[in-house]
Amino acid sequence: MSQFQVSVGHRCSPLEVRSVNKAKDMEEESNVSSSPSTRLRHRKQQRSSSAEAVVDGNPSPLLVNDQNKYKSFMVRTYSTIWMIGGFVMVVYMGHLYITAMVLVIQIFMAKELFNLLRKAPEDKCLPGIKHLNWHFFFTAMLFVYGRILSQRLANTVTADQFLYRLVSGLIKYHMAICYLLYIIGFMWFILTLKKKMYKYQFGQYAWTHMILIVVFTQSSFTVANIFEGIFWFLLPASLIIINDIFAYIFGFFFGRTPLIKLSPKKTWEGFIGASVTTIISAFFLANIMGRFLWLTCPRQDLSTGWLQCDADPLFKPEPFTLPAWIPGWFPWKEMEVLPVQWHSLCLGLFASIIAPFGGFFASGFKRAFKIKDFGDSIPGHGGITDRMDCQMVMAVFAYIYLQSFIVSQSVSVDKILDQILTNLTLEEQQALFTRLGQMIGYS
């Protein structure tokens, strides 16, 4: 890559751009026109490197055959303990802090994904391309979070007339503001196109939009789940964590049968053991979490105070008589079950059977780019994206399941008030109040 290097902080002149592209073209031609003997030597080198790996003591990619597995196990365990501890602390702090955590995770994921297609020589010749990528990213962030949190923001500032007018105006023109920002980015991209760099620039443009779809389309469901009640964020996320941990443990000690070629270390033993553990954990975790109002109450504003609400029927214990086929030695014939526990079985089933395919997709993605991990920010785990692949799939399912089978879609007083506060000005609200008073008085 030395022939492509350009001094830091120096903008490429047309001559330098041509020299960089000429060198690239010569390299591509040499790769295409390489002789059969060269390709044969390359294949022999690959075989010899794989043979060296076997000699080094790793004849199989399975964890059970890895001589360094205990060292990696300890590193991974320490990282997991720190992550779970931080996760619990943020959850305890409440809805707004969890949303901030999701926001930080999104930024780190975007950074890791942006870096996958970065090419230093081209970036030095296009000094504004990184800023353009982040411009699109934060524009998408403003659009997505504005759509999700606008009503709650209005509910938060209702008591202050000035802030309420300001927020109402921003909400009203939110979509226009976001579109204007996007058009600015679009024009910025067009005006910075450079000859001989078109392919790289359009590739970066497409790659940026794909990242926005992957990161925001799925993680936006996570934020929506948080404000429906921390329960609907915490339970699905916990099930993915449990499934990941026990898949590793079962594969570590018992894994013998490879599961899928995309992820050579995954085994059927780990997959089945984690599935059973996750489904059982879902049933009992739902019972524990469902007894805390702070976890089950929806948040209608952006305040950070402690929540109290009337318990939803889903979280009220009901007697359940055990079926007759339960053995007679079992000490309980009847037990109290929260209705939400039956729904949790569906979440557990999805987390153990379907969500791992998000990890398989990420494995195939990494193989396509010939990388081991998306990053190295988490020792023993890789990057943030490596840990969030299954979480994204799970968050979408949890939201769809919640809205389709649990949340009532009927019109309620709270929903109507939210629409009034969000879409009507203060004068229109006063006029509506007057009209309602006249209508009720006439009746």
C-alpha cells in the first residue's frame, strides 16, 4: 500500500489522484493477468498455512478442541461480568438513560461499520467524506428519535408555555427540517464528486444508507419498546444474553457437532442447550420482572422520576392448576402465574431459535469482508456490532409481538390527549375545550 500513501493533511492534486488510480489499475491488471503458476503457489501457501494451524494444536475450530480455550474463557467471562454490571446499572437509572445507552451503542456500531469500507488513500483525497457520512447518520437519528419521542417531549414541557410553543413548532416542522438536512447532505455529496473517484464515492454513499437501515430501522424498535415499559426491553435483551452465554458454555464443554459453516465454532450441542435454557429462563424471568411496577409501567414523558401506575392485567397473578400428567411426587398442584409468562415463552422460543440467525448473518458478513470481528472494543467479544447482531433481530420481533398481540389498538382517552397536545396549538386546544364544554352542557 506504500504507493498509495499521501501525506497527512494534504489535499490530493489532480496529478496525485491520477497517479493513485493508475497504480490501482496496474495492481488490478497484475492480479487478473497472474499466471497459473502464481495462482498455484498461492493455493499451496493457503494449504500450508492451514496445515500450520493444525500443527499448532487447533485441528478443529470447535471450542472443545481449542488448547487456549480456558484463557479466552476467562477473558470473555470478565468482559461479560463488566457488561452485565453496567447494563443493570443503566436499567436501574430508568427509561431516559437506557435510551441514551442505545444511542451510544448506535454511534459505536456506525463507526465500526463505516470503517469496513474505508480506504486511506481515497479518504485523504476526499477529506470531507467522513463528515458527510456522519451528517447523514445524525440526520437519520434526528428523524427517527423525533418521530418516537415527540409526543413524550411535548408531555414533558406542557407546564411551561414558552417551551411548549417551541416544542410544538419543532414537532410540526420536524419532517421538513430532517428533509432539508438530508437534501443539504445530498447536494454536498454531488458537489464533492471527483473524477476517478466516482466509484468509491458512490460506494460510500450506498454503504452509508445501508448502515442507516441496519442501525436505525431495527434499533428504533428498541427505543419504542423501552417507553412501552422497561419490561419489554429488558426481558428480550436478557433472553439474548442468556442464550449467548449458555450457547458458549454448552459449546465450550460439550460441543462436538458443527452447526453451520458460516460460524465454525457454533455447535448443535450449544444451540440445543442454549435453547432449552433460554425458554425456561423466559418463563421464570417474566414472573420476577412482572412484579415490579417500575419495570411494567409505560413512560409517557421524558422525566426521570420513579414510576407508579395501576398494574396491567397481564401482570396480575392468576391461579394455575397443573395438568394431571404431572407426577404425584411433585409438591405443588396449583401455582400462581402471571399471564405475561405465557407470552414470554414465545419470546424465549424466538430468542433461542430465530434470533441466532442474526449472528449467522453477521458471521457471513464478516467472512465476506475477511475480518474476524467488527472491532476490538470488548475484550474476548470483538466489537459492539458483534454483540448487537441478535439483539437487533430480537428487538424488532418484541415490538411487533407487543403491538400485534398485547397492546390494545382501540382508541383511549390518553391517546386522544396525546394527539391533541402534539398536533394542536394552545389556541386550538382552548377552542376545543370551549366546544367540549358547550356540547357537554347542552347534553
